[in-house]
Amino acid sequence: MDDSLYFSEQHLAVREMVRSFAREHVAPVAAKHDADSTFPWENVKAMGELGLLGIPWPEDIGGAGFDTLSFMIAIEELARVDASHSITISAHTTLGTSPIVNFGTRAQIERYVPLLASGKVLGGFGLTEESAGSDAGGTRTTAVRHGDHYVLNGSKRFITHAGVGEIFVVTAVTDASKGTKGISSFILNKDSVDIDTCRVLGIGHDDSLTPMPGFRSGKKEDKLGWRASDTRELLFDNVQVPVENLLGTEGLGFINFMKTLDAGRVGIAALSLGVAQGAFEEALKYASVRKQFGQAIASFQGIQFQLSDMATELEAGRHLVYHAAWLAQNKKPFGKEAAIAKLFCSELAMRATLKAVQIHGGYGYTKDYPVERYMRDAKIGEIGEGTSEIQRIVIARHLLKGLVD
């Protein structure tokens, strides 16, 4: 892709900065964190210091003052080396912070966003439940108002940063008679499960936040991929949430979360693109040095065709991602484009990583090379923030709007 089509000199500078950080600090530890399923706190602190946990937010609320395109560049560049580091900034920024920025009161923004945008603490987004995955309107967590507070009961499942995070935006039913229009959203606080590590490193915890009794994280998921990303349940047991922590208007939680997911889908598309790019680069490098029958396997037409297909799809995916990001940045409708980018790039990541493993042959099936990790990390892109099936439904609705009653 011609860089000048979407990127300014500032964008290219951000890309080089993140690329250097990923190469020097993420690549050496990615396999270890994956194997041990440990959260990379040291690198999270470094990413916060670089401004990577608040890229698109204004400086006056603690952000780096860049834009949406810069944010997607950072997601892609980190994912080229390790998807777990990439989803950390993606989920924290889009899911954990953007609902407060976009729908919060001035007091809420001033209270929470500087902590999140600076990377002082991590945030998360509680939508998915045991019986409310693709059917997000099937939320069962309840919020009942009692005077100056709401009482929340229920649980959320598969929540990024549920353990390590301290600020969360979650949905709960405030009026069951109104369906999705009876779902509201709230800002909740709890302590990080790694609070001792946080205090030592000076990241991930802030004493000014008051944890809410009854709000805690559950068991940590033992995942196929994204193993260095923290994923757990969120549990609510008679959690008293002050009325001032209602995010936006009562009954608009579902609608606002759907808007948040549109932006999140562009992020997952960028992450998937980065995984595919990283796998392609590993395959290209390996094919140029691996010899069979007296010559590099890159000289064989069968290998060349696979590399050519990967390169072609990567070029297409990059245009889809940055077109959707450009639309979002310029306040134009981008729901359809986000779904298209997410669908194409998540499925591209699976195709590309499978090809990369195949090109590596038996070595691709071992942990001696990173392509097996790329393949494991790719799969969740077809599931998280709306499955491929849901993306196809979203795209079809856009296509048929006004044509079918």
C-alpha cells in the first residue's frame, strides 16, 4: 500500500517508534509470556510511558494527542510480533476507555480517563455473559436502583483485563420490560489481582480509586491463544454503584456498546492484519533459507504461490483496515466498513498463519519458530467482538437497508 494514501509523516514516525519497541522489547519475551500465560507488566509500564495506552485521546485528559490512524498503526505493529501485547492496548483503549470518553459526563471523564489514558491503571469492558455472547441483548446481569445507588448482580464472561484491570464499564438490565432499551451501562472499580506487582512497578493500581465491595474477578481462562493477555470472569454480588457512575442515559447502554463495538472491530481487524503480516514475514524469511533438493524452497512454484496469495490478501486487508479507520477518524459512518475489515482480516489471519506453518513444515509445528503461536493467536479474531457469522449479518443488514421490509 502507498503510505502517502493514508499516512502523514507523524503516522510514519509513530509506526517506526512502535515497530522498534516491538522488536526490541516485545519479541524477546513474547514466547516466554505465552508459554507461562503471564501478563507482561514490565512492557505494559513501558507502553504507558510511551503513550501507547492513550494514543487517540487529547493531552488535556492524559492522552498522547494522536488520532485513530495512529492507534490502528500501533495495534498492527505490536501484533506483528505478539498479539497479546496488541490486544492489551486495543481492549484497554477502545473497550475500556472510549465509552467513558464518548458517553461520560465531564466529571466522569476528568475522574477516570487521565488514569486510563496515561496507563496508570488498566480498563475493561463487560458485555459478554454465559448466555449473552453473539446475542448481546440477552444480558442477565441486573441493576436495581435504591435511592442514590444501583445494586448490581450477575456476571460477565471472557473479559479482557478482568483480573489486572481496575476501571470497568459494564452493562446491566435496569428495566427488563424494555428489551435492549432497558439495558444501561455503569463505571465500576476494583483492585487489580496483581496489586503487589503493581505497587513495585508503579503501574496498574491507583489508591484514589475505591474498590466496590462485591465486585471481583473470577477464574483466569486457560486459552489457546492470546495467552499473555488477562481474560477472566467479572462477578457482581450486591455491588452498590453510585448513581453518578451511571454511564450516559439509563436505557442507552446497549446502543452505546454497539457503537463501541464498531470501533473495536476496526481494532481487531488491525490486530489480525498484524498477525498475518508477522506470519508472512516469518514464512518469507524461512523459505529463503530452508533448502530442499539442493535449493531454497522459495524457488519452488508451490511455495511461491502461497507467498503470493498471502501478499495479495495482506495488501487488500491493509486497505480495508485503514479505510475504515479513516472513516471513523473523520466522523463518517463506518459500521459496514468495520464489519468488512474485521471479517476479511480475521479470516485472512487464519489463512496466512496456516500457510506459514505449512511452509515451515515440521518445524512449523514446534515452538522453535513463532508461526505456531501466530496460528493460535489468529483464531480468536474470528470469534471476539462479533464472530464471523455476526459480521456477515451486520454487512447484510447494511446492504439490504431500505430494500427489504
